[in-house]
Amino acid sequence: MSTPPPYRDLFDLSGKVALVTGGGRGIGLAIAEGLGSWGARIAIAELDETRCNNAVEQLQAAGIEAVPMPADITQRDALPALFDRIESALGPLDILVNNAGVSARIPCEAYPDDNFDAMVELNLGAVFRCMREAASRWIDAGRPGRIINLASFAGMVADPLSAPYAATKGAVVQLTRTCAVEWASHGILVNAIGPGYVRTEMTAHTLDTPEAGAVIRAKTALGRAANTSEMAGAAVYLASAASSYTTGHILMVDGGWTAM
């Protein structure tokens, strides 16, 4: 009978290279810190160059090897160069975290076309193209890889006033499942994290509005919004050997929202 590995070792990411899109703040930065604390080398892709550099400085101060990769991931022609820069700086990519995204709370009948198009381009288009870029390189090189997408409870159940956002996250759910099946034979595991309401710069206004905040707490079994650090554990699991038999899964970290 074979001896199982020490359980702590299952989460060890030493030497692994991870790209976190939208990693300059919020959930993305927390995930970068989580992966880095287990030994991963981190590339932060962020539109705002100052925010990108500040995030990397924060990671480095915590003893994490990290490099800034300022980039607009909605610029389709820029992705190959971004992945090339990461490989030159840190080595071949092992883990892709598709975190970058936007949200807005607007009645569907009043939603502007420009806002809709921009949301679809970032929340879905950029996710798909980053997945394709990473997977094609892994397949060509005969290397395994991990993809972790950020979905949402809104991609699983209705969330009024966020129809376009919910649609993009529902699409990410199906993109995750379908690509997991397509790429399984190549050793590429594709999963997603489904957060509930998480306190970030994007959600603070909604959470701090008395009426909306009360509704959110009432619809969450744990009765509160999450902290960004509570997303990091899920990412470490999905990036590590601990999840070697997990693919096509949407790991809901929503405080029980979708269970109610």
C-alpha cells in the first residue's frame, strides 16, 4: 500500500508561476497573496500601472516573489506579448487566475449599450482569450496547467439589477465546465470560484447602503459579506495538488447564498 504524501505538501506551490489578472486590489490581490504565501511566483496583470506596482510592492514586502505586468487584457493582440513577458521574467506559466472584471447595478431596461459591451468584453471575452492563450501554450509544450476563473453567485441564481453581469458570470460557469472537459486529456484542470458578496471597493457602496446591505445579509446564510482573504483558500486549493481530481467544478464561496 502506497504512503500518502504529507497533507501540507498537497498545498505546496513552490516554484509554480501564477498569473492573476486584475490582481492590483480586492479579491485578485488576496488570491495573489494566498498563492504566494504557499510558494508561487506571482505575475500581477493590472490596467492601472500605479496600482499594479503598489500591489507587487505589497507582495514583495511579505516575502513573495512577484512582478508587475501592467496590461489591458481586453486588447486582444496584447495577450501573446503579456504571456511572453511573464515567461521571460518568471518562467513558464503554471496557473492562470482570471479575476479581472467589472460590475454595475442598473435596471436592465436602462442598461447602456456601451456599458454592456465593455462588461462582456472584460468579464467574458478576456477570460476566454486568456484561457485560450494559456491552454494553447501548455498543449504545445505538453505541460499540465491550472485555470481558476472567478464566477459569481449571480451566475448561478438571479440577482436583480445586474442582468448583464449575471449573464457574463453564467457564461464563465459554462466556459469553465466545457473547457475542463475539452482539456482534461492534456492535464489542464479548469475550475471556478463562485463568490457571494465580498467587501471590495466595487461593492462597498452597495453593502453600506442600509436597505441593500440588510437584504444581502438576510439572503446570506452566514449573515455577512465575505472578506477578500476568504477567497484565497479556495484559490490555493484549486491551484495545488490537493485538487488533482477536481475539474469542471464551481466552488461556491458565498456564505450559503445559493443554499438558501
